Amino acid sequence: MPVRGRSYEVFNVEIVMLTVLSSLYMLSIMLWYNFLSLYLGSFLEIGEVGPLLSILTAGGMLSIILGGLLADSLGRRPAIAIAIIGVAVAAVALGFSRSFMVLALAILVFSLCFQSLRTIIRVLLPRSFPRR
């Protein structure tokens, strides 16, 4: 939209999409922990659910470092694609496994991939804004 000889873009489509997807991602994180504890509690003992949720948190802490390293070595967009594929594979494994060890591994992979998306998106979003 031109304004007195200047032309600027009010909404960059990429920025809007990243903002919307990032907001949906934050909402899904809030719902995910509640859903996972109810799901695991339906077929596991209470003493087994606690360590699995701890693995989820520990994987989230490790993913801050691993997500940044992956994004720097492969690029941000390929790292996002790898993380999304990892989340999908781990989510399928979570749905079909009943063994504690398989669940622990699936939750660790899920947490590493899921939380690394947050790290990569937080780096990608500000760099998508136009320079002024």
C-alpha cells in the first residue's frame, strides 16, 4: 500500500504464518502435558508415569542445545522438517507401545524433536522480519 511516495508491506505472509503456527504450537504444549499424563495413567501405574514425564522435561531441556546445533549445521528449514518428522514417528510409537522402555524412548525422541521446534522457530521468526 503506497503512502506518499513510499511503499511498504503491511503483512508479510511468512511472518503471519510463523506467528499463527507458533501460537498454535504454544497452545499444543499446554494441552500436551495434560493429555499425556491422562493417556499414560490409563494403562500404567502411577509410579511409572512420573519418570516418563520427567524424561519429557529432561528431553525438552536437552533439545534447546540440540535444536540449535541441528539448525546451525543443516539450516533452519531442514531442521524444522526433521523435527516434524521425528515428532510424527515418536507420536505413532507412543500410540502403539505399552512397554515402559519403548515409551521412555518414544517420549525422549518426541520431546527432543517437539521442543527443538520452539528453539528453531524463535530464531527463524525475527530473521523473517523485513529490515528497516
